[in-house]
Amino acid sequence: MSLLSPPQIVFEAITSGQRGLLAIKDVVVQGHQCMNTPHFLTIKGVEVNAGQTASFHCTVNGRKKDNFRLWLQGIGGREAPMKATKPWNNRRFIGTFDVENTTKGDSGRYRCIVHSDKGVGVSNYGELTIKQSTLDKLGKCLLGPTRAVVF
């Protein structure tokens, strides 16, 4: 894209399944640029067995500041608590999020969001895949001192 191209704007609307229209009356270009807004490196998908903890790592370009609010949002509205943040270097930091005790219902797309006084940064979506655990595939297991009986 050349510097003389018109800016491109992307809007995201989440609905309850009802069809509708989105009307935009006016677009105003503010004095600050997106360069000042924190943004993300690409997040990767995670695959775990049911019942395990899935960890997402969100790498933010920008220096960590106290006024940053960082969270992980699932496509169904689920949010995961932040486990920790740590600096990667003087220009990036990593937020770690755990989706604990996963079930098939947790499967889907998740993204990282950071809010600062300069704007909001949103990552791509990473897919969370929950596999059926081995015990679920085998059925009920009774464990004895030296044997396992599968029904």
C-alpha cells in the first residue's frame, strides 16, 4: 500500500444472530496514529485434552505501562484471567492466559486485547482445540493395584 492510498477501516460487529445493518455517520481521523497504539504479534492456536489447562501467550509490541488493560477474549464471550506478564525486551512484553479445566465447550477462537490511553490493540484469533481424553475414548476405567479393567 502506498502512502498516498486512502486509509482502510475495518469494523467488527458481534450480533445475537439477528440480521441488521451497521450505519456509520462520520469518520474522523485523530491526531495520533496507530503507531502509538499497542499491537500484537500473531498468537498461535492451542490444542489440549479435555480437563487440561490451555495457555495462550500474547506478545504485545509496546512498553508495558500501568494503564494497560490486557485480556483474552473467546468468540463466545468467555474471558480468561491473566496468569502473568513478563518483559521480553525493552519494546515488547508477554501476557500469559490460562483456560483451565477445559471442556469441548471451550473450543473455538480466542484473541488478545489490550486497552491503553492511546487506543485499543486486537490480535488475530488463535484456535483452541479440545481433544477427547484417552480415558473418555476407552470408557470407564477401574484401576486396581496391578490392572486396569475397561468396560
